[in-house]
Amino acid sequence: MSKPPGKSGVSPAMTASRTCPICQRRLPEGAEGARFAPFCSKRCADVDLGRWLTGSYAIPVASGEDEGESASGPAQDDSESGPSRH
């Protein structure tokens, strides 16, 4: 087995094209680049978090996956409706 290139084990070609997904800037090299990875700064990391929290990003769900549960809802237990009065 060959030894990985560089001290970090990542080839220079892999790091050369890494860009921030928010602002598209080239990521800093070394420890500074790893600090907020995969973002270039705390600001871009916070922008991304804000987008998730406000619902700008969403993970699509196939329409047939949860259809059985969501259509009928969870089964209700008679004991939850309170004591029976006869």
C-alpha cells in the first residue's frame, strides 16, 4: 500500500477545488479550513443553519412511504378517552 500524499492524507488535487457551498469562495488550507468545514467561515455556517431552521431546505419524502400511517393516524386506545360513564 502506498503512503497518502501530504501530512493530512489528502491529495492536493482534492483540496484545490473545494469551495464553500454558501458563498462559493475557495476554502482556506490547513487548520483554518477545517475549523468551519465544509464552510469557509462561521458566517456561512450560520447562514446554512438558518436556512435549515426556516425551512428553506427540505429533504423530499416519497409520497408512498408513510402514506399508510399518516392517512389513518395512530390507533387510538379506549383508555385514553377517559373513564367510561354508564
